[in-house]
Amino acid sequence: MDALSLFGLFAVTAMLVAYALEDRSHWYILAFAGACGLGSVYGFLQGAWPFGLVEAIWAGVAARRWSIRRQ
């Protein structure tokens, strides 16, 4: 497994864990947004720009949810 695949595995695993823990704290929502950002970077680096674009949108949605939830 090359470094890019390991990076992608880390990003997707972080997304899963943060999503599962979102109800515990608004900080997990922010972690999910960050993990989606990493997933977006992974998508663009591997050449799957639709995946990268969708993950960037999810990162924005999650960041907005974090902003609303923390208030």
C-alpha cells in the first residue's frame, strides 16, 4: 500500500469515527469537517476530482453545522 492510499484510508477512517461521535460534542462535527477536507485532498490527489469536489462540499456543510451547533 503506497503513501497516498494510506492517506486516503486515514481520511475515510477519521470521517467514520468523527461522524459516529458527532452527538457527543460539537468538536466531533468540526473533526468530521476536517476529515472531509482531507478526503477532498485525497480525491484530487488520486485524480478522482468528482470525489474531491463532493468531499469539499461535505466539509463546507459540516463546518456550517459546527458553526450553528456551537452557538
